[in-house]
Amino acid sequence: MDKIKPSEIIASRFGISQESAKFYLGRVQKSFKTEKPPHKLIVDFIESQEIEIQLTPYEVAVMLNENNVWPHPLNSPPPIIVDDEDVT
């Protein structure tokens, strides 16, 4: 029996490709300065919190940190990207 990979769980949960799910998990990890949480821990946390909408990777990292699931220092939040059409 094949073991289900964390990226497969994320892909199924959020309706994204497995490649996008791998990238998403990597971005959650990169939100932390030094110690990176394992993919399985991230997936287990998302499932335990019953998160159904795809939050930004940084939002998930903040939740991991605030809930003491992964209490390691975070990097600065990424800049907010503004679409040219939204700027008036």
C-alpha cells in the first residue's frame, strides 16, 4: 500500500495541482527563519484546524507559531502584491 504524500493531501484539500501543493508547503517552511517544519506537521495542523480555504503560506506559518505547534522565529511577512487594475 502506497503512503499518501503531504503534497497529495494539500492538492486534494485545496483543489490545486501536486506541483502547486509542493510549492505551497515549501513557502510555509520558508516563512520561518531557521528551523523549517516538516511537511507532515503542516498538513496535520491544517487538518486539525479544519482549514477549508487556502490561506497564504505565511498565514499558516503564523498560525503554527501562535499555536505553539512550531514556536520558531518567523521571517518578515512577504510584500502584498497589488494588481495594476486595483490601483487608482
